Amino acid sequence: MVDLINISLALFSIVLGLFGWLAPKYTMQVVDLQRGATTMGVSEIRAASGALFVGLGVGALFLGSPVAYAMIGFAWGFASIGRLTSIIADEAPTRKTWGFFLCEAAVGITLVGINVF
């Protein structure tokens, strides 16, 4: 069962990462970002919201170890901490902000929980 969860969440990370990597304009729409005077924003989405998460998932599937799957969990978990920081410190959070936080926290807690403890 642990293997199924690990593989499923690694694939989830890859699929969401593919959107950021290969469809950055769509991803920017979903997260309410706009392209500026340069392509740096699109580049950041491709890298940090896209290929990074594809690499985490592919790397974990390739290595197949609990530590590799836990690292996906740490990445998602700390993304949720960043999101929570925004919810607390920035202007009024939205349903979307809370939804993203819950998803990130769930993936992070699950993968760290089943692979570390």
C-alpha cells in the first residue's frame, strides 16, 4: 500500500509539474499571475512550478527509495509552509489559496509520514 501511495503521489507531482513546465501561461492564469514586460515570469513558472516538480517525481520513481519519496514530501510540505505564510502575512486569502495550501500540506504530510516515521 505504501508503494502505491508513493508512486501515485510522485505521478501527481509529475503531472502538475508538466502543466507548469509545458503550459506556463495556463498555469499563470490558474494562479492569477500576469506576464510582465519580460519573459522572466514564464521562465520562473516553467522552472519552479514545472520542471522542478517533474524532476522530483521522476527522480523518486527512478531511485524508488523511501528517502526519495520523502524528499517530494518535504518539498510539498515546505511549499505549504510558504503558502500558509502568505495566508497569514499577505492580503486576504481566497478559497483558492486555502485549497492549494490543503493540497500541498496533504501531499507533504502523507509522503513524509509514510516514508520517515
